[in-house]
Amino acid sequence: MKTFMIAALSCCMLCVTANFSKAQTSPEIQLEANVHDFGEVAQNSKTEAKIKVRNTGSAPLVITNAKGSCSCTVADYPKKPILPGTSGFVTVRYNSSRVGPINKTVTLHSNDPNNPVKVIRIKGIVRAQKQG
């Protein structure tokens, strides 16, 4: 019985140590904001936002993709790894040619094992250009 208890305790310690070391050597993505509100923008105006992305983990963060929910929303992202404790920016551009509400998303994919997918919501309203 004593041998069984020692073996069980050893197994538990091994599992805890493995999980702890994994957590210590992984990237962690943190967005400055999960929602960006453009507010009111004029039709056909330049509609762009920079969203700060911080790596609060202890290994390089790699963003592998950033995709808008439609062709009117385009995102550029850092192609180089974001080192631990540093930041990069995702630039979101919205095509403001259509009048009306903006309600789109940008989906980020990264190597963060706990949050491999993050979604940034883009909102606002496009007002028609005044004639004359």
C-alpha cells in the first residue's frame, strides 16, 4: 500500500510539474481592446485603426493569420514574432463606401496555446456624404 501511495504521489507531481513548465514557456496574447468603435465616419473616408497586441507570456508570440469577416474589412498583422513583454499592432481597415452601421469582426490566429483564436469586433456608422 505504501508503494502504491508513493507511485500515485509521484505521478501527480510529474503531471503538475509538466503543466507548470508548459505554462512558463508559452506565449500569451493580450489585446488592448476586443472592440474598436469607429464612431461616425463619412462615406468613402479613410477608416483605419491600430489595435495593440501584447505578448504577456514567456515565449515568442506568432500571429499566423488575421482575417476580416468580409471583403470590406482587411487586417495587417506583424509577420515577425512578438517577443515576451513586447507589443505589435494589428491594423484594421474598413471600406466605408456603404452607408449604414458597421458591425464586423477580425479573427486573429496565434500560437498562444490557451487562446489560439481572438476576435476583435469593429463597429460604428457610415454617414452619407453631403451633396453640394
